[in-house]
Amino acid sequence: RVYEELSRASGWMKAMGILYIVSGIISAITIVGIIYAWLPIWMGVIVYRAGKSAQMASTNKDETKLMEVVSKIRLFFVISVIVSIVAYAIVIIVGIIYLFGLFSMMKGVYGD
């Protein structure tokens, strides 16, 4: 039953990997995007390889490939969580800077 689910999931994993890779390539077209374009490409490669391993594991009923799939998916989620935390931190920092700028502009307008 596990191998049946792997077989069904493998196509979706490969599709998601391709989408990540394409988004990374599109991001690399812009000047700002080139700085972080490697990240979605790397994540896409990880998910795509997990899909390929899932397909092989389900076809051959190979427990080693099954563990490889789990390991790649774990790595994908670890990277996703780290990227999310960094993104939230950047949003909070930019928000605080914006508020300080807004308050300093208001102070100048009202002459406190």
C-alpha cells in the first residue's frame, strides 16, 4: 500500500519540482531575482529527485529508495521552514523601519 501511494505521489512530486525550477529560472531573469533564484531551483531539484526515487521505489519495492524519498522530502521541508522564517523576519524588520520612517515624517510635519 505504501508503494502504491508513492507511485501516485511521484508524478506530483516531479511536477512540483519542475514548477520550482521554472520559477527559479524566471526569477533569474530579473536583476534582483538573480540573487535568490538558486533557491527555488535547488528546491525543485530536490523535489524532482524525490519523485524519481518514489517512482523507482514503488516499481522495485525498494526500501532503500523509500528512505531516500523520505530524506529528500525532509530536506525540502527544512529548507522551506528556514526560508519562511527568514522571509517573516525580513517583513518584520522592513515594517519596523517603515513605521520609524513614518513617525519621523509625522514629527517633522507637526513640529514636535
